[in-house]
Amino acid sequence: MQSLIQHSFGGPDVLVLEERPRPVRNFGDVLVRVHAASVNPIDLYTRAGVMPILGPAPVVPGWDISGVVEEIELGTTTFKVGDEVFGMPLFPRAANAYAEYVVAPAGQLWHKPAQLSHAQAASLALAGLTSLQALRDIARLQPSQRVLVHGAGGGVGHLAVQVAKAMGAHVIATASASKHAFVRRCGADEVIDYTAVDFTEQVRDMDVVFDVVGGDCAERSLQVLRPGGIVVTALGLSHGHMPALAAAAGKRFSSVAVQPDGAGLRQLAEWVAAGRLMPHVSQTFPLAEGARAHRALEAGSMLGKAALILV
């Protein structure tokens, strides 16, 4: 099979297309013929060696996939050969998603919504599960609560807006002015241009703040929370001081480390089917042009997601 592999850590050009053996199924696994693989910021970090969670090179990046079941284990009842599926298998262990075939535990996949292309479905898994686990499982978001989503025009952010709306929240979002129309189409009730105004002077009494921006955003967000409110960040490695700081202010802080979750994928798929959730893919690239896809995401102005197309 064709696979995008890196033999060293570094810039996008370390990604090269090579022939590799097809992966071998273990008990409970499904072999998926990959039609599309999403590109996520964590792929950039692992490629560069900033987060070497895949181990030493050579490695095949990526987790998000959408494709067609080609082989199943005897006794598997959730899927059959020919089913279209999507998911984020094995994270944070290597899934080797930038490849024509991927082996995944059946419980970490779900049926691809008919409303989505393979590129859209691949772009839903990691970012959608991150949003769902942050807002539903950690923040315990309730209908009518007020949520502030930072970085709402990006891959996780635009889905977080939609997940929060699907859960019945009032959503305020931060984004650059050029992304405001897009973020409003995603369902945001209010949008703040963070380049023009200080969000801490614009909002108050938030129940939940979801941070996918990093830097000092989480710490500053404590100022806009109501007593007992919570800041959840998807970028938690540099926030060791935050739980104590939040507790001293009578508020809460948590980070989210996304986990594979077939039931969560099912929830996302149900919202898609109901017209309440739609991943946005602004750019697609052939597998051989994975380096170009990484450069496009690193540029920092992308709306929604980018995906690699294999079929």
C-alpha cells in the first residue's frame, strides 16, 4: 500500500510517499480501506518532534480516517464488509492514518453519516470528540448555559460551537473578523473579534469557557467565568498552575485529552443526521501532497479542517 511516512523529525518535507506492507488485523480489529484522512494540529507537532508520542522515527502520522470496511473479525456484529466508517483509532498510540489501509478496533469506529463525504467524516472524529468530551463529559454543559469558545474558526473550534448549540447552550465565540460570517453560520449567537477588542472586557458570567488557542488564554478566561464556572483547555501541557489558580478564585479548570470513543462518534453522527452538526473542510490534498497540507495548516488562517484524499 501507499503510505506517507517520515524517517526523521522536522519540517513538512520530511513526509515522503512509500510502499509499505498492509497492516495485519488482530482479534477484534477491522481493516479499513482509507478514502480520506484528516490533518490535525497534533499531526504537525508529532511530525516536528515537539510531541514525540509516536516514538522514534520512522513513523506514519495521523489518526482521523474515513473509509470502507474491507475485512472484519468473525463474530463482529457492528460492521460488515463494505460499510462506510469513520473514527480516530488508537489515539494517542500510532494509528498510521496517512495510508491506504488502517487497522482499527471495531469499538473505536462508527458508521459514516450518509450526509458527509469521506473528507468531512474524517475531519469530524478527533475535533468532534475533543469538543464533545470537553463540553459534555468534563464541563457537564447544560441547556441554556453560556459558553465561550475561543478559536471558533478553526478545526476544533467550529465544531465546538456546533456541539454546544446542539446541547442547547448560548454560544459566544472569538475569531478574527474575516471568520465571523463562517462562525455565525456554525451557530454562534455572538462573535468577538479578538484582534480588535479584549474579550475579558466584552463578556461576563460564563458557565463554560473552551480554549483551543493556548498561551495565556485559559488564565485570562478565568476573569469571565461566573463563580463555580469552568475553563476547559485542549492545550493543557503548559497549564500546571491553573487548577490552583482557578480554585483560589472559586472557579474550576480542566484540560481535555481526547480518547477514542465509538459511542461518542455515534452521538456526533446522530447530530449530523439531524442537521445540527456539519464539519467544514476548506482544503483537500492528494496523499502524495501531505507536506503541502501541513504547510497550509501551519499558515494559521484555515477555516475548519484540511484532509488528505486517497480514493
